[in-house]
Amino acid sequence: MMESKDLIIVLGPTASGKTRLAVQLAKEINGEIISADSRQVYKDMNIGTGKDLEEYIVQGEAIPYHLINIREAGEEYNIFEFQKDFALAYDSIMAKDKMAILCGGTGLYIDAILKNYKYTAIPIDPELRSQLHDLSKEELLKLFQRLPSSFTELADISTNKRLIRAIEIGTYLQKNQLNADEKTPLKTKTIGIDISRESRRQRISDRLHSRLQNGMVEEVKALLNRNIPPEKIIYYGLEYKFITQYLIGELSYDDMVDRLEAAIHQFAKRQMTYFRKMEKDGAVINWINGELSVEEQLEEAKRLIVHS
């Protein structure tokens, strides 16, 4: 059934139920999960990143997963490391004659695999980053437009941080040839979980309040108690940013909850915007209604894979 595809991708915004579907699918097609989540790589950051590891048990069987809990909290992780780790995980799954399912909501990571994204190998330039740090978005855009290259059309310039990286890559390509290994792109099938804005907002709110009641604040407190600097925890964003600000006295509890809830809603919206951008750039995403039961979603996913 699966010989026509090298990789199945299951993507969707936060709280869409993508992990549950991917795990159920893995059980059906003898697969293993590779996480495409930029924060689930960290140990001891379980509730805030939504690892939901209990979902990886299906009918008493543990579904193997990769790229979860592979870095210590307080470290940084980037897309270049993700690509290398993905390749190792993918090869290990193939060696067992099983199916690889890439699952997550970090669009940049998924895009990198779909596009065989070679530009991530370009090194960081701390001096250039320092020079660009305080420039406005308009100033950064002008600089980027002066650096035409093979990367220009592919660049994500949606935020100042990504613009600075795009300028870094463009600057490097003005002076250097890119000698990355050219690998044959994987044959993929991408399944997206789409839910209405109203349902998504309700799920996000319900899940946030459940996690707050079930130890998420204590999880962040434990990281601070390990002498991980607050700014390093804030770097991880969302839950870790706002709860840290509450714990160090910068926000009241109610302000923390309100601001965090608003930020997660905005994050989910940005995820969907990124997935739509992927489609505009040529990615084919087969959307499944996330308000169907998981059994119905599973049947639809299997139908899409078989008829690829």
C-alpha cells in the first residue's frame, strides 16, 4: 500500500489533534513518528509544549517517536540541527522497513524537509546580526532587496528575526558558492488537519486552563529552580515566556493567563498562515476536517494515502 511514498506528513495548528491522528495512522501502517515541533525537543518541558506522550500508546502498544526529549532545557535548537536529526531518525526507520510519519506544527521545519532546504547549512554571522539587531523592518527589507540570490524567492521575511536570517544567507551567497549535498527529494504525502476558527479557539482555551490546573506553572518553576536563567526560558515563548514573567513578578496571575491565551490564539493563526503560504509556494496539503471523530479522520487519511 505504501510503496509509492517515502514520507507521510501530518500537520496542523496547535490543538488541532494532529498527534492523535498521526499516532493512530502509525499503528495502522506500521509507522513511527518523527516530531516536527521546535520545542518538544527539550527535556522536562512536557506540559507547556503539549507532548501528550500518553497519546503514543494505542491499544496497549507504544508507538515509537523521534526528536522528542533530545536536548536539555536551556539549550538552543535550530533548523539546521533539525534537518540533521531528521535524516538520522528517517534512516533508522527505513532500516527497520517501517513507515516514517513526520508530525508537527512548526511549518518552517516541515517546509525544510519538503523543499530539501539546503540554505540552513549557511553559518550564523554574530557580527552581522549585531549590526542588524536594532534596525526597523523597513530598513531590513531594503537591505534584503539589495542581496539577490537563488534564495530570494524562498525566503521567509515575515518577522524581523527571519529577515535578519535572510540577510545573513543573502550576504553569504554574495561571496560563497553553496556546496551542500544535493539529495533526491523525498516523495511525500501531506495531510493537514483543519478546524474552524471557533472550534480552534475553544480547544485552545480549554486546553490552556486544563494545563494550568495540572502543573504547567510548577513545570516552569522547576526549570527556574534549576538555575536556568529566566531569559533562556522566556526565549522558548508562549507558555514559558508568560509563566516565567509571572513567576519573577513581572505579571499578575490573571494578566499572565489573559496574555498567554491571546498569544496562543495568535500563534495558531500564524501557523495556518504559514501552511497557506506553503500551498502558494507549491506544497500540496490534503486537508481533513478536524471536527470529525479520530476514526473518521483515520479512514480519510488512509484513503488519501492509498489513492496517492
